Amino acid sequence: MEKMGLNSNILKTLFVVCCIVFPFALTATLKFRNSSITFFEGFSENKVLGGETSQKNVTTRGSVQNITHENSEVLQGEIQNDRDPIEERTTSRNNTTPEIGSKNAPLISSSNSSSSDSIHDDQEKLLDGLLAFGFDEASCISRLQSHLYRKVSPHKPSRYLILKLRNYEELHRRCGPDSIAYNKSMAYIEHPKDNNGDGTMCKYLVWSPANGLGNRIISMAATFLYAILTDRVLLVRFGEDMHSLFCEPFLNSTWMLPTNSPLWNQEHVETYDSFLEKDKANNSKHDLPSALFLNHQFTKENPEKFFHCGHNQDLLRNVPLLISQTDQYFVPSLFMIPSFNLEINKMFPQKDTVFYHLAHYLYHPSNEAWRLITTFYPTYLAKVDERIGIQIRVFRPDITSNQAIMDLVLSCTIENKLLPKLDTQNSVSYSQNHTIKAVLVTSLSPNYGENLRAMYENKQSISGEVIEVYQPSHEEKQKFGDNMHNMKAWTEMYLLSLSDVLVTSSLSTFGYVAQGMGGLKPWILVKPHKKKPNSASCKQDFSSEPCFHYPPMHECNGKFQKHFSSSFPHLWECKDRHSGLKLVSEQRSVVSRPVTANKNMYKI
């Protein structure tokens, strides 16, 4: 030290200075790092929501447009308002939780967020445990971002439902396509006589589509629930018209039936009807098929399948593979089956949330569909005071005029104060701060959206509310086998489910999907050709559940069933189909009468 010119006093001084300076330097470094993380998290959130933070100065109040694949803006017209297309989170119904839509909610979270906030965010993303943890977010952006576009749900999945879903996911991983168990099981199913009686390792349920996309979505959910109750692996037969609509719902496995599977051809598979005939002749125990085709469509020509009977379920339980072709939401019949009763009631204590939970578990828009949804929603629907969905489906255009439909919609929405009356006398003075309502119209025809938009664009409302009307597409007619048509339909169902209030058409499964996913009790338009003078144009439903149009007519002993509700108090007749069945919550009082069957109940 003497050679370096240092002495002990200098060293002591340097040591003291370092002890004083180091804590300040460390504190400053940590603060800089925290501020940097907060900044980039906020920037990332802006990108997720798909908009810009600067305001756009455009003034027109509605449009009827057509969604296209190629256009990243989704709509070809101008942005129809002068508010930010970026959407913060709207408040929940009790105004306690910020959600997309709130004009005062912050975009960037505080850097001082606690670990409990982080846990709460994870619970929201995973829908209170409904969804499994571990998915790659980039492959399915909607799975972990959809909660940002919805109000906090009052419907929580039961612990038993979550347990059953986790158990099913393990079964699907173990027995799904490309697994050892799958290959061995399919070898037995295809050639049962060549496998020395070894039998199958896993049982399967193959869903086959029928009719339009609405029918497919509600029937697929019912089929999935049946798979869970019977310990079967669900596989789906998607044609080209259903590609790229949904993300894969099961972790580390696929639900797609492999393209090389011989099960795409069901011509040589024994039918459920012939199987029942054999059972009547007491031959089924001696000739059990390895695969069975079940036409579960419940047509009015052949509605009774006795699927709800315990004896038939005992027979089906021993068949390794079932192919189910269905267009119905047959969940109410599952509640009738004694062997399922305990399980299904534990899974769904709230009976009117079955489709709500199944749909939020199964149906996540693909990245392509999510891009369309998250471009349209922030631009047109986000920063308004209320979102009103109007779904119009005309089943009998030959006897129903456009004007009759329009009169029905206006009568329903104005009489029930969903939309305001027009000020035809110019007698109202208006303030600058208008309440703004966005109306989302979905229809094959552009007429209804255009007429509604023109009506509120040309005259002020008595209430002073500003009404903006948007219609994403107008396909003119339903197109089967068309992927882009289904993509538009799926995005519109999803957008409708984000409404605060919903108006739907009687018997429309398109509307069922929207109300079920949104947990909404819609106002159902009466059938125009059946509306009586001075009668109501619509009536509000008592449940968000889809209607089962063709329920069983007989008890399992063959006797005609007169009063379903006497045996099943949570099943009531549908508002839009008196012979249909709908699940309701046992905890609420329902203003309806029990379903009374009659021998002409299937005549529409």
C-alpha cells in the first residue's frame, strides 16, 4: 500500500462513501426497470386491441357492409363515429370491474400491481378455471383475450365441472389421434374379427355435421357433453366449410378425425335403428357392433328414438364407437337419463348455464376469425353506452314481406324501450352529451339494416339518444359448403353475443348461439304470419339456453308423456316453440306453463 501511495485513512473513507452511494444507485436502477416494464406492457395492450390511440374525426352514424377475408379493416366504409377505436375495459353490471368499453378506464396498469391482481387476471383469462393452463397463446389469441371483450360473468363454473373437464382432457390426450391407444383401438374397431378378442382400449364419439352453422355449434356442444358423461373421446368431422373457424379446444391433442380414417364413410356402419330392432328380437347381446351410426336429428317424420331411456343407453355403452349426426341441442334429454342424472346435476347446479359454459370451453375463434372480430368491435361497438343486437332470420319469405318484418322489429324494440321513438315534430331541445347506442343487425338481407340506419339518421329521437346502426354482412341467402359464408356467420354470432340487449328470430339456431354464449335472455320476435292484431311483437325469454326442438314424446315404457315438468321441473316449454324443451334454473321463478305434449306436437 505504501508503494501505491495509499494509507489506511483513505481506504476507510472510500469504504464509507461506497456504503452510502450503493443503496441509492440500486434504488434508481430498480425504478428505471419498473417504469420500462410498465411502458412496454401498455404498448403491447394497445396492439392486442387492434386500434390506434389517436381520435378519428368522422361523423356519419352507421353502415351496412360486407365482411371480407382480405381487408384487414373488415369493413370497406368509413369509421362511423368520432371516438377512439381503441377500447378500454367496460365496467361490469355493478360498475366494479373495468372492462373493454369504459370511457374512464386506464389502458396501462400500475407498476405497483400486487400479486393478488396477477392471480385475478389469470383467473379471468382462464374463465375461473374453466380453461386449462398451458396453451400457446400465439396459436389461438382469442382463448386468453376473449375475457377483455366481455363483462365479468356472474356465471361461475362448478368445481365438479372443472374436475370433469380436466379428467376429459387427460382421456383425450391418452386416447386422441396419433396416440398408441388410438391406433390400437381403431385397428380393433375396423377389424374386430381379426383381433383375437382383444377389444378396444378407448371408446369414441364422432360428431358429424348437419344443416347450418348454428345447428352445428349447438349440436356439437350437446355431443361433447354426452362424450364426457359416457367416457368417450370426441372427434369431429369438419369439411372444408368449417376449416379455420375454431381453435383446437384440447391441450396437446386434436379433436379432428384424421383424414385417412375410414370413418369418413359411414355407409357400411350399422344404424341405431337397426340396432334397436335387433334388441327387440333379443339378438343384440350376441351381435354387438364395433361401430354404430346414430341419426340424432329428431325429424318430425321420425322423431322418437328413445335415446333418453336407460335401457338403450346401457346397450350403447358397450359399443366402442358411435357416429352421431345431429342438428339438435339434445341436452334436455340427457337430464332425463337416470344414469346421468347425478353427474350432470353436479356439473351444472345452474341449469340455464349449460351451453354458456360448454361454448366458452369449446369455441374459441381462430386467429383469422378473431382478427375480424377485434377489428370490427373496437371500431364500431366499443365506446358506446349500450350495444343492441338484432338478429333477423326469415324462414318463410314467400308469405312474409320485408315491411312486415321491419314493422315487427320496430314494434318490439320501441314498445320495450330498447330503441327510442323518433321526434317527428322537432319539439325536443338536445344537449351536447348524447347517450349513444350501437345497433348491430345481422341478416341475410341488407334491407333491415339500411332502413333502420336511414330512419335514425334522418330524424332525432325523442330521448335525444344517438342511434348508430351497423350490419357487417348481407349474404342474401344461406350458403351450404361455403367456408367464407360460415366465417362471416361465426364472427357475427360472436359479435351478437357481446351485446347488452339481444333481439332474435323465433326458431333460429343462429340466435341460440349468440344468446347462449352471451348468457343473454333475448327478446324473441313472434312469427310474422302468426302475429294476431294488437298482440305483442316479441316476448322476453326466461333462459339463455338453446331450445330442443324435438324432445321425446313418450316415456321409456312407451306411454305417451303429457307433462314433462312434473318429472323434470327444470325443463319448460320454449317461448318460440310450444312443443320444444328448454333448461331453466331451478332457483328462479319462471312465468310459463309446463310442456303439454299432444299427438300433433311435431306439426309446424
